[in-house]
Amino acid sequence: MTDHTMTGPLACPQEGLRRALKQRHLQLIALGGIIGSGYFLGTGQILSTVGPAAVLSYMLGGIIVICVMLCLGELAVACPVSGSFVTYARQLISPTWACGVGWSYWLTWVAYVPAEMIAAGIIMESFVPGIDKLWWSLLFGVMITAINLSYVKAFGEVEFWLALIKVVALLLFIACGLAIFFGIMGSESFIGTSILLGNGGFFPMGYWAVLITMVLVLVNFQGAEIIGLAAGESENPAKSISVAIRNVTWRIISLYVVPLLLLVSIFPWRQAGLEKTVFAAALDHYGLQWAGSLFSFVVLTAAVSCSNSGLYGCARAMYALGREGLAPSWLGRTNRFGVPQNATIFSVVGCWVALVLQIFDPEGMFVRLLAVSGFSGAIAWISICWSQLNFRRRLEAEGHDVHSLRFKVPFFPYVTYFGIWAQVACLMLMVLSDTLRDPLFIGIPFLVVPMVWYELRRRGVAVRRQSDGRT
């Protein structure tokens, strides 16, 4: 037990992972996970479905993310272990639930990473038409594999710079958007609310549209939990994790809500779609033709970055499953560099299998996998909040001083309850959407089947032990 952990209902196992991630790595990993190609490309689809009120969807999604990250922060600072929420779920909820959540989370990333690789291939094909996107996808697959099999600091450095590119691009859009809004740049004078409220008002598709699309919005935020997965490889978890999680609030406002508010203020929402990134379309609308190539490059880096973060996350989740006895034990071992190589190779193989399968239906599979990711990601986030709720309740029941926690969820238990039930409502609303209903029914077996397998295996072991005792 190191000095940054505490005793109580949550035991912190000693690990073989090397603590090579610095504070700047950990903070940019958070951004790398949540700013993906889905935000740059998928926002157009959300705008065309919701209208300007999509800003409220992102604000609500941001509030949910903040609640989840606060819960994760309390747990990760108290017990910084790689694959954290699997470990927390096993100790604080049940091994059966941890098995289901861990495998669901792993399978989601194994499907999502190849989808991002294919997205990167599509972007590269537009730059170099003579080479098919399949070959670009395979090249990016090799690159992501090499990065994740190397020393963990290499992952941190690559993710740091990839995330930085996305942040700079969004800040550039904010600057251009403000200049257009005030009539400094582009062909218009001061715009005001003429575009924001001039095409059917702020809620052109009704109030319910804001809530029904929440699962797609949450997909764009997913990946923030990788901070917790990286906790076991942080040099100073108590400081790094606390700072990273506290900064999530202003990042969400500055990098999600502000750009989107500017977007709907300068660009008619009815012109939004999936043909190109809506941010580039908005700048092109005002004669800034350089935006198309720039944001295509940004989407490319976003796809690579999310693939990088995703493979890192699913490998650490599998490592935790192996270490906790919820998967074969050889998956819970590390190599001499402190990298969970077996879990990474296993995850890489899964990604390559999915990549080959997507050759037959890349576009349709990509959309379905994004929605499945929304379901399974919400399940993981619910598990994080649920674990924190049980953690705090057990601390109080065992007489521990809650004030001794180095990071605490404010306004407990209201923040925790909101994080849980807001996401449960989002999952229930998937049934009302024709687009999201099938992915919901695909995602449920990812959770249930491993739980059934674990229970059958556990009961079989118990029966054998009882039989051996009688003999």
C-alpha cells in the first residue's frame, strides 16, 4: 500500500505496470479519448436531427460526464490501479457484474478501434485517391499496434501530440467563428441570432429530440474514463488524476459547448449532414476554403488518436479481467517493460479480426458499432457511479473518516445518483429510436453473456469443491 492509497472497503492490489505517465500525458489522454472523429463528423447528423438545441444535448452530456469523472476521481485517487473500474466493480458491486462490464467494455473498443481505422483510411483515400482506403486502414492498424506494444511512455507522448492537434483546431474554429459572428471575417455583417433562431427557432424538431439523441451525444464523450484505466501507470496518481478530472469541466465547455454554440449561430442547421465535417462546411460557407483540407486532417488525427486511446483502454480492461480472475490469468501479466503485453496482443488480434469483417460492410458496420459503443460505454459509466456509491456507503458503515479522502465527490449522493439515473434514462430512450433500437439489442448480449458464463463457471467450481470435500 503506497502513501496515496487508503485502507477500507477497497483493496489496492500491487501491480507490475510501470508508472511512466506524467501529468501532461494523463490530461491529454482525457482529451484524446473524448474528442474523436465522431465529434467532427457526427455532430452534423445530430444537428440535422435536433437543430440548434443540440447545444443543450451537449451541455447535458457534459454534466453527465462531469458526474462520472468525479465518481471515478474519488475511486482512482483512493486506489489507483490499471483497469480501475473493473477492479472497483469486482470489489464494490460483484464479480459477476465486473465480468460483464469488463468484457462489454473490451468488446466495444475492439469493435470501435477498427471503425476508426477505416475512418482514417477514408480520409487518406481523399488525400491520395490512387491508394484504396483498405490499405490505409491496414497501415494505421500496424501503427497503432506498434505504439501500444511499446513502452507506455511512447503511448503517452503520441497521445499528447495527437490530442494537442485537435485542441488547437477547435480553438482555431472558435477564433474564426467569433470573427464571423461579429462580422470581422467572411461576407456577412454582425449575425446576432438571425441564424440561431431563424430556421424554425431553437427547438425546430421539438423538445424530445434533445433527449432521444443523448446516446449519440454520449458516444462523443466516451473515452474520458481512460484516465482511470491509466491510473496504475501514472507517476503521481493523487495529484495527476485530481488535476485531470477537475479540468474536465472547463474542457467540456471550451472544446464542446462553445464551438457548437458558435457553429449553430453562424451556420444554418438544415445544411448540416454527414457528407463532410460540419465545422469545415461552416467555414466554407463564408469563403474560407482552406478549412476543408485542414479539418479533414484533424479528423484523421482524431481517428488515430481515438484508436490509440481505445486500444490502450481495452487492453488495460482485459489486463484487469485477467488479474481479477474474470479472464485467463495469462492476460493479467506484464512484460519486463511494465506493459500488459499479453492483454494488448489479445486485444490487437480482436481488432484485426473486426477490421477484416468490416471489409464486407464498412459503412453500415461503422454506424452500428458507434451506437453499440454508446450503449456499452454508458454501462461502464453507470458501473463507475455505482461503485463510488457503494464505496462511500461502506466507508461510512465501517466508521472510516470520509474527510480523510484526498478527492471527494461534492454534493454526495446527489451527483452520483444523477450520473446513474440520467444514463439509465438515455438507454431506455434508445427503444424509441429506429436507428438506435437494433444497437441496443446488440449491446445487451455483450453484457449479459459474460455474466452468465461467469456464474455457470463459479457454480461449477463450487460443486467440484463440494464433491472433493465429500470424497
